[in-house]
Amino acid sequence: MKLTLNKISEGEEEIIIRYREMTGRIETVIGILQGTGQRISAEFEGGRAFLAPEEILYLESVDGAVFAYLKDRVCKVAQSLERLSGVYADRGFFRCSKSMVINIYKISYLKSESGNRIRATMENQEEVMISRRYAKRLRQILKGGESREPV
Amino acid sequence: MNRFRERFEQYLRREISIDFKTCAYLFCIAFFYCCYRISQGSFLANILHLFEMTADAYVVGYLQVYLLGNFDEANRLGRLEAFGIALCSLFHGAASFILGWFEGKWQVSVFLAVFMMSCYITVFFCNKIKRRADTENLNRMLAEFKKGETYGEESGQKLCD
């Protein structure tokens, strides 16, 4: 993406975004500019960072701690799965089991399994099995027949 | 309480699945039995035999779900699935011979076992085709869902307002 910065001496400051297609990246930039970009505080080995929900592939709860899996790294998140799946439901966060929340936008492939279960392959090739109970809700969300708000 | 409810629901789902299987395979056995009776020039079926067939289908249904990994719904036809199909088919054949459904004719019992084997394989492939169609549908819905988030020109303007 080409970035052009022009320093002006007078007049109103203005930001123009020229895009062919609205992507998650541009959406994040707009969110930051409008002051609405939600960020998730996370701990890395080297320190702390604020993650955009679009960066997260899935979240997993292990021994009471919640970990966010990004494309190339894992970090610890302070918020609970319940809260994250609730707050970011409209950004594609979906509770797929008791201990996991996946980002629907980061699913690369879905496979129907026996017993009405679904196997989701994430963008990092990690496979997540969605049980019949949660699979039913995922189908409803994909069909657009259900609100993305958690039950 | 929730855990109990979940386990109970899981148990119920399994039982219903066994009932469905029993109905499907009982129909296959009864069809074979009726064909045999007609080939013998008789249009009458022994009610006791029908009860025995129901019991046999139930027993095999439980065996299939609880011990043999529900082979007709498996993802691939491996060794374990082939073993399950062979064992259940042999069970039907043996039951028909022991209980005298075909007047003790072992050849017909062997034929029943082969017929049941073909039924299991057919159901396996039907389930596989069904899942493949469902997979395609799921991925189409996923693509449409993702596309839904690609804003058009109007939405873009709205965002920038």
C-alpha cells in the first residue's frame, strides 16, 4: 500500500483513503482515525501490545489463562473467552467450544464431519473441531439467520 | 447440572441414532426375508422371525455405535471399518442361520451376510456423499459471509461521513 504524507502550513487537516476494496487493514485504520478501533491488550514474551481483533485467528483457554493465536505468534490475553466472544461477536468471534473462540473471518476451510460436527481449518492450518451443539449455531450465523451476539 | 444435561443429551442422541440405524437395517433384512419368502412361493411371514430380526438389528446397532466406531458414518473405509462391516454382516448371517429364518439353509444365510455387507457399504457412501455436499455448502456460505464484510462504495461513504 502506497502511503503519501503532505505537510501543510495552513487549512484544515484532512485524511483521504483511496481504496479499491475495503479490507480488514483499512477498516482498522479507519477505526483508529475515528477513535472507535477496539484493541485487545495482550502480553508477549517481550512485553505488552494492543491487538486488533482482525489479527486474531482464535483464542484458547488453557488452565484458566486465555491465549490469542495470531498468524505467527501466541500471546496471553487478560480478558475471558466469554467477554471476548461477546464484545467481538460482530467482528466474527465465535465460541466454538467451552475452551475456544474462533475468528470466522480467519477460517480457510470448513469440512462437514459425522454426527453433524464441523472441522474448521484456520489460516495457520490449525484444525478446530466444532461439536454438533456449536456447529448448529455456526451454520445459523453463516446463513445470516442469527444475530452474532452470543447466546 | 449442565454437565449432567449435556451427558444426558449426548446419550439421547446416541440412542436415537441407534434407533435410526435399527430401522434402516431392519428394513434391509426384512426386504431380503420377504424376497426369500416370495421366491419360495409363500406370501406369509413368520411374526416371530420379524421380532427376532428387530432384536438382531438392535443388538448390531449397539455393537456398531458403542464398540465398532460407527463405521457407516466414518470418514474413510479403513481396516477397522472393514472389520466392523464384516463382523456385523456375519452376525446377521449367523443369527439368520441359528434362528432358522431361512429353514436352516446356510447358503441363504451367507447370501444375507453378503447382502447386508453391500447395504453397509452403500450407507457408508451415501453418508460420505451427503457430507461432501454439506462441506461444499458450508464453504460457499463461509465465502458469502466473508464477502458480506467487504463494504461497497455506499458503505465506504457512510464510514467516512
